[in-house]
Amino acid sequence: MLSYLSSLFLLVGPLSFVVQIALCVHVYRTGRPFWWIWLIMMGSLVGCVLYVLLEILPGARWERAQTGSASWLLPKRVIIRRARERLDETDTVENRLNLASLLYDSGNKTEAEQVVAVCATGVFADDPEVISRVAWYKVAAGKLAEAEQLILKANTRNNKLAGKRIDLLKARILLGYGKNQEALSVFTSLQSAHLGEEPRYYSALCHLGLGNTAEARKVLNDMTRYFRKGGKIWRRSERAWYKAACLKLKEIQSKK
């Protein structure tokens, strides 16, 4: 019996350490608070279980709700295929926007823009919410002139938040045309407009365009620090901008 327990300990010990290291890497790469690393390493199995139960599983359930998939284990291509099928069955603005989001996340900006291009028509022809989302994909796909013409149709009189999103898109268009100083002024004014980290990220790009690399790095570093200190809801909503900030920091570092 003692021999069996000794063999089990020799097997579980290294395996537990590997799991701890893997979870610590997960904490670092996903931008979660660093105190999780301390809990995982000091709490051993208990810390690992707590991290999985309180961070990984709730996050997986949220991702499942966002994608509408039956299982968070499904490959992205399967989730996209099912989103296409839902759109074929019911051609609605919501289904088009959901599919476009999945396509964009998978790196297909061009098709994402094509999917949503027809959304801002008919009863949605002047809807600022729909127009802002369609124009967002057009800007991402590099169709600046089309986005510029589209946002002129948005009726923002009764929707101030949508108006701020339109202003954000106008600034991104200015940035796309290389008008960094003009764009920076708008992005700076929008950082307190409850639009998340998008304005701050693009202000960093403006600084880079103006040659202010140190200021751009400071903004991006502030974004990553703030993300780790934020609550779960904030981290879920701003994860894409956290990842973008990390990638841009690596890009800046590689050019040194």
C-alpha cells in the first residue's frame, strides 16, 4: 500500500506542477490579474481548481453565449458554418452582424464587411446603431470612402452614444487618411465617452504616426495594466483591445 501511494505521489507531483505552470501561462497570456499566479502556485491543487471554476469555465460559458454554439469546445470553423446556416434560414440584421463578428475574429475582414454591407438599408437606412456597426467593418476592410459616405446618413439626434460611436469612426477615417493630429484630438476627447479602450488604442496609433513612440508605448502599457486590474465584465468586453495593445507593443519592441 505504501509503495502504491509512493508511486502515485511520484506521478501526481510532476503532473500537478505542469498543470500549475500551464495555468500560470494562461493567466499571463489572457491578461488576468497577476495575483492568480500566486494563488495557483501557493495553493497548488486548490488554487488550480479555483482558477478553473472562477475564471476559465465562466469565460467559456460567456463565449458560448456570444457565439450561440452548443459547446465551447467546437472549432471556430464549425461555429462559423452554423452561423452561416442560421443566416440562410433567417436573413436578419442580427444574424448578419453575428456572422460578421465571427468572420472578423477569424481574420476574414473582407468577407465580414461583405456580409454586413446590406444591413444599413430599408428601415435601417438611417439607424445610427446599425450604420455605426456596418461602417466599423468598412473601415476595418479599408473602405474609408464608403464608410465616410455611410455615416453621413446616420440620424443621431436621439442617440448620443451612437453619435459618439460615429465620431469615433470619423476619427478612424482621419487616421486612415494619415491625418494623425486631427484624429488624435478626437480620440482623446472620446476616452471618457464610455466607448471602452478603442479610442485609447487608436490614440496610440496616432502617436506612432506622429513619431511619438514613447508616448504610444506609454498609452499601450497603461491599457494592459488597466485591463489586468479590471473586473470580469471589463476584461470580457475589452479583451480584443488588450490583445491588440500587446501585439502593437511587441511590434514596437521588434523595431528597436
